Amino acid sequence: MGTILQTTNLTKFFGGLCAVDGVNIEVKEGEIRGLIGPNGSGKSTFLNLICGIENNDRGEIFFNNQEINREPIHNRAKMGISRTFQTLELFKELTVLQNIMIGFHNSMKSNILGILVQTKKALNEEKDIYEQSTELLKIIGISNRANDRAGSLSYGQQRLLEISRALTTKPKLLLLDEPAAGLNLSEINDLVNLTYKINNQGVTIIIVEHRMEMIMKISDLITVLDEGKKIAEGKADDIKNNPAVQEAYLGKKREEYVRN
Amino acid sequence: MVIQLLVNGLGMGCIYGLVALGLVFIWKGVRIVNFAQGDFAILAGYLLASFYIEWQIPYVISIFIICIILALVSVIFERLVYRPLKNVSSVTIAVCTVGVSIFLQNIFQIIWGGMFIPIPSIFGSYLIMVGDIVIRPEYPLIIVVTLFVIIFQQYFLYNTVQGKAMRAVEADRDVASLMGIDTAKVVSTTFAYSGVLTALAGIMLAPIFFLSTASGSLIRLKALAVLVMAGFASVPGAVVGGIILGLSEVFGASYISSEYKEAISFGIIIIILLFRPSGLFGSTVKKKV
Amino acid sequence: MLNSERNRVLTIIIAVILIIIPLLIKSNYYIRLINLCGIYLLLTVGLNIITGYTGNPNMAQTAFWGIGAYASGLLSIKLGLPFWLSLPLSGLVAAMIGVLVGIPTLKLKVFHFAIGTIAFGQIIQLFFKNLEITGGPAGLKSIPTPKIGNYVFDSDFSYYYIILFVIFILISLAYRLEHSKYGRALKAIKESELALQMLGINVSYIKVLAFGVSTFYAGIAGSLYAHLFTYISPDTFSFFEAVKVLTMLYIGQAGSISGAIIGSIVLTILPEALRFSKVYYMAIYGIGIVIIFAYLPNGLIGLTRHPKIRKYIKNLGLR
């Protein structure tokens, strides 16, 4: 299994604040990597740097051994990086079906001329995508809401829709940003199963989460960030018992407070 | 010759700056661009014609009354157009203000007719002579008045309770109201103040500019250019931008061509938007997503 | 009757009516009005493609209208090209300039884009007024009327069919665009540009594409206008007109082709109906703009989707 993602000395400043500080990470193909850390530790910024929403100030990012530092977001997506957002970025006013169909945008090869003239190729592609999208909705179980406004779905269904949409581009690396936020226990269970299913199809996953039980259970390896720096990396048990990790979350101050 | 152009340019620049200041305050307060601001200035000019010339009310009293009227008009504008439409997008509200502008221009037509109204100078035919350079006394007066406005404004915003309240509301509306500030009243005060600024601009503009129903459109576009230069939210930017525009126009008309004088404002807008969209005084904000 | 059957019958009826309109209308004034309606219709449907879908208010649509008109007029007068050539060419000229303008401006935030297009529109109008080649403030005269062989389209009644034909084609194209991958992506821009990019879509590219198509429509409308009136004045292509076209889009429904059609028809015909006093009409027009944009955000078409009105229509048995 090769390395699919590698960062060396990845650093990002916001004004005077260092949000990501010299992070070195190596994720192997097919892994499920958990990324945890207290609030403000730089997890979201790290994800933003990987997919190109922010540009790093120092260091390099390698995807499939290719340096992608200066690639715009849509190019990185075309290369195989996909991402879901903590605050859902669904097209709320469009229908559920349209949300999925937009995901297939790039797999449709006819250009504007073909569409305007309505060549056979263009018509067939449109029909094909329609069928693929409907099929996908059936698989994830919301085909009865296909023509409803995406914003009218329940929160859990919206999450499901967003993840499914992210899969339409057949990504090699999927970044999940707090996918369990706002879900109840049974929905989290479904999410875990879905994540395994996606991983089994060969998709490498990096998941940022605050729900410890979920991350510990699902990750092959866990990376811990604190104040922008990587402070620990390893299997779930090692991380659980790591004093530096505990300190990061609970803080030294508590001891001092107790002492006083 | 250059000195004459300099004084004229500075003078016109101050007027543009004052109108743009009105726009900046409204933007900082409620995040909208008022496309009728130019017509407010022209309204002040028309009122001056009625009060000072037609009804022979003394000049200073006229100015006083006009400032009050424009302050009231601004607040009415805020209550009628802005307040009921808070949930609509800013661009939509901006287009509404264009509607208000059209409405105003035609009210002007109804009340004052379509002819261009000349306003005689309060200085009579007195002209300032420096050597062989002729300067209309209007221009230095404008510069002095603008200076006073800026000084007063600085004092007001930084040394009085109401001024600080205004700055608080502009910075963060929710926090300000949590701190007990009556944000609605502050917003109305902001609009009233911008009305006064615009009134002064219009009054000083009247003797040296064409006072006709469509003049508001001309002023509007120049004020927009200054607003863009100021990055929408910079108070010093409005004044400096106004001066830059005034000087560019006057020197441009003189040395390049007077037909394309109007193009200077639009050219400035385009250049700034292309190379420094956040204005000359804003920090560079890249539009990533 | 089945729904699809009823639709087909309705379409045929509408088509027949459209074809025989010039035979039903006798007055030159009204047929000229209808032709003007058609031209504004093209402008508005074009505007919808950039502004209706993506929310970027293109305040230069009428400037491109002018570019198309002058281009077509000059191509015919100076180069002697027949109308049938200068029509598509002026559309292309407008589209190319549109792409050039769109590339830098569509990177800006919505407000800056609006102001940028206002500035561009004003500069273009200034050029129209001052350049020698465009005839200066007097405008361009003696633009030739279209002809096929010996038949000359010199009356509004015959010109009507040219406009009808062009509208038919351009509306079909607009419809196809809306129901394609581009239409979907464009409509999603308002929702989340970020998500689109994360799906591998180059948002800047499709924005510029939409802008180019929109200005193409404006250019075509310009050419039709120029050869109908045979005389164009730079005053026509003003900021005021740009606001008018924007209002047409919003009064119908921004984001829908039928909205654009309804809006352009309403706002071309209504002013003529209120002709009694120009000044009062304009004051009302100003207030009308405020009301439309503020209280009818979804336009007249949106009004028909309003629950109370839907109930009313249902009760009338029309659904």
C-alpha cells in the first residue's frame, strides 16, 4: 500500500496566529485516519489546506506523490480529493436529485455546443446521469424525497446526502469534517457502517471528530493536534493513554486549580 | 494655472468626499449602498433655490433648515425603505434605492420643473485674486467647511458617548445591543448624520454645478467611484478618495480632454476593482470562495 | 384530457396565435410595440442566464445591447454585409467582449461586480457618444433593412416574423442550457460555490461562460433593434435601461425563463398603458421598482406559487 497523502512541515498563519505549525503527516492508501484535538487545534484548517480552501505558507503537500501546493480547489477535487463540511454545504434550494446530479458534472463529457445542439451524445449522457443519480438515491434510501428541496430533509438525511454527493466524483481520498455532529446514536451507527463500506471500496478516509468512541472504534491510526502542532500519533489505545493527549484536552491548569 | 486647478480640484474633491462620506456611514451602519444619495444632494440644492432665492430667507438660516430637512428625509428613507426590508439581500435593497432615485428625480421635475436653476454666488461677483490667478471664493470655502466637518466628526466619534455608540454598532450590532445600546436609534442617527453631510455637499455644490433633475445621477456615479476607492468602509478613504477624484477630473479635463471627463470616475472604479477590490485603504482581501 | 395532450393542444394554439398576430393587429404603433417587446424579451432571457441563475447583477446588459446594435449597423453600412450575416456576427462580437469583461469582474464579490458593470456600461455609452465611427451623439443612421432576394422586410409586420423566429431559436437554446449540467451548476452557485469547487467544477469558467452567453443574447437583440429602427442613438443604451431590464427579470421571476418572458412583456406594455403623464408615470415607476424588488422577491411567477393563490387556482379547476 502506497502513501496517498503526505505533508511536510505544513504551516499556515492567520495574521500573527499560527493555526497549523509544521505538521508532518503520512497517510497510507486504504487507511481510515482519525484526526482529533481540542477546539482551535487546527484540525479544520488542516483539512482546508489539504483540499485547497486555504493556501499553506510553508511546507509541502503531496497527493499520490504529486506536489499539490498551488493547485486550485477544483483541480484537487479532480485529482481525487473530496470533502464534506461541518456546516453542510448542500444546495439547499435545489432538489435532492439535482444535488447528486451536479456531482456527476465532470463525468459528462459533452461541451456547451453539444448541449445546445442536443447531439445524441449529450442526450444520452443526460439520461445516463439521471439514471445513475436515481440509482444512487435508491441505494442510500432517500429516493422517495428525490424531487424535494434538499433543505427540507432531516438533518441526518442531509448529512447522508452530502456524503453521497461527495462520492459521486469517485474520490481516492475523502475528508470527513465532523460528520457525526448533530446525529443521534442510531444515526452514528449507520454513519460508522457507511464509513466502513466506503473504505472497503478503496477510498482512504481522514475523519475529524469530537465523538471519541466513534473515532477510537473506526480509525486505523489517530493523529492528535494541539495548538497547530502534531503531539501524538498512533493506534487508539496508545492515544487514549498518552499523557500529552490528556493534558491537551484537560489542561494542566486543572491540577493547579485543584492544588490551590 | 496649476494653482487654480489645484484649488478647484480640491474643492470638487471635498464635495465628492462629503457625499461619499454619507455613503460610507450608511454602509458601515447597515451594509447597503444608497443609490439615491446623489439625488439627496441635489434636493438640498433645490431647497436652497427655493428658500434663499425665491423666498429670500437669509443664507445661514436656509442652510440650517435644509440640514434638518435632509436629516429628516434620510431617517424617513431609513424607516420606509431599509427597515421593512431587512431580510432581503443587499443588492435588492440597492436596486430599490435606484427606484427611489428615479422617484425623486421626477418629484424634482414636478415641483421645480425641468429647467436648469442657476444659483448666484453668496459672494456676489467677488473673486479671489492671487497675482494673476483667479479663484472663485466658493472653492476655498468648501475646503474649510470640509475641514471643520472632519474635525467635528473625529471629536464626535471618539470623544462623545453617542459617537462611541455609533462605532460600537458599526463594529458589531448584536454585541452593541447586548451592551444596552439602542441600535435602532443609533442607526437612525447615522442616517440623519449622513443626511446632513449630503445637505452640506449639495448646498456648496449648487452655485458651481448644474442644478437640474438628472444631476443626481452624475453625482451618484462619482460618489460610487469614491466609495469603491474607500473600500466601502473607510472614513478617511472617503475624503482622500474624493480629493483624488476631484483632482483627477479637473486636471484630466484640462490636460487630456473634457468630453471624457466622466470616464475618469468610471476608469478609476474599474482600475481599483481590477487591482485592489478592497479599496485603497482596506486590507487585501482575496476572494477565494 | 390527459395532461400531455392538453399541453400539446395549448402549444399549438399559442403557436397559431403567435403566427397570425400581424394579421390581427392593424395599427403600426401596436405592432411596433410587440416587436419592441420581443427585443426586450431577448435581453431579459439573456440576463437571466447570468443574473437570474448566479445572482451576479449584470448592469451592463444594455451596454452589450448597444455593442450589438452598433456592430450590426456598422457591419452593414461600412462592410456591406447582409443582415443575415451581421446578426449572428454582432452576437459573437458582444459575446467575445463579454467574455473579456467577465473574466476579471466575475472574480469579485457581488456588489463589486455590480458596480464594475455599471462603470463598464457608462464607459461604453461614453464611447458611443463620442467616437466618430459611431456617429457621436447623433447616433447611427440609415441602417439597411433586411432582405431576401427582392423581398424587403421594411414594415414592422414582416419584421415581426424575423423576431419571432430568432426568439423561438434562442428560447429553445436557453431552455436546453437550463436543463443541462451547466444550468444545474449555475443555479448552485448561489447556494455554495465552495461545494461546487469541491466537486471538481471550475466555477470561474462556468460563470464566464454564462456571462458570454448572456451578452450574446444582448448582441443579437441589438442587431434586431438596429435593423428594425434603422437608426440608433447612444442615449438608448443607458444605466436607466439596464435597471429596466433588471426589473423586467425580477418582476417575472429571476432564475426562470418564463419569468423573464412575462416580465419583459409586462414592463414593455404597462408603460404604454400608463402614458397619460410622463412625469407622474416615472414617479410611479420609481416606486414600482421599490415594491417589486422588496415585496415580490420571487416575481409574479413566484406569486403563483404562493399557497393561497395555489388554492384559488385549484378551486377554479385549472390544475
